[in-house]
Amino acid sequence: MKKLVLACLLISLGACKGTAQKEKKETFEINKSESEWKATLTSEQFYILREEGTERPFSSELLSIKEEGTYVCAACETPVFKSSTKFDSGTGWPSFYDYIKGNVAFSTDQKLGYTRSEEHCATCGGHLGHVFNDGPKPTGKRHCINGDALKFIAAK
């Protein structure tokens, strides 16, 4: 009887090892090797954009920018946010209530033990930050973005 139970257990465990559980690797328009990214990004940008890190709150120079312009991905310069949607969330990270459609993609992040919506650049896959449902009107969203994941391009 013990052998039968053991055999059933082993078969059950083997059945759970299918390829459906493997994480699907996304492909992006811009694909570089780790060494290529390291050569083009600062160490902090690499940590955030490629390793999905988070910068210290209130450390970004972008928090104080009030002028008109566009925020682009620091890795590939894809426009991701307009200055007209930026607001002071008080969280210590640049925050926006909307994003540039088609240039930001979303995935699920469960690294902290609960589900969050992660956002990344749709062109290169660089991690930007997370989006929450506690922002201002008209969207009610707060795109909480790492400043080192962005560059600011002032309007002409």
C-alpha cells in the first residue's frame, strides 16, 4: 500500500512539472544582452530598468521638474509620460495619472507577497515602476515611477 501511495505521489508531482508553468519570456523591439545594457546604463539605471529595483524615495531630481515636456525611458528614449499628467503624490517618486498609450506595458508583480501591477517600457522591457488605483481624476491611477528609469525632454 505504501508503494502505491508513493507511486501516485510521484506521478502527481511529475504531472505538475509541465511547460505551462514556465514563465513566458517576452520579446521586445529593442533586445540587448546584459553586458550591452551595462555598457549603456548607469549602475542605478541598470538596477532599476533591468533588475526591477526601486530607488530610494525623494532621491530623484525629476521630482522638482515643473516645466512642460516629455518623460522618456532612460534605456531607449521611448516617450512614456507627458508632463501634463505629472502630479505630486507625496510618495517620493515621480507620479503620473496617465501614460502614453502603446509605449507602456503592464504585467503582474507578486514579489512582495501581494499582487501589484508592474509597468515597463513596451519598446525595451525596462522596468519603470508600478501603477496603483489611488490617483487623481480623471483616471484615478497613480503611476509611481522610478526617476532613474526616466529622462526628461523639455518642450521646445
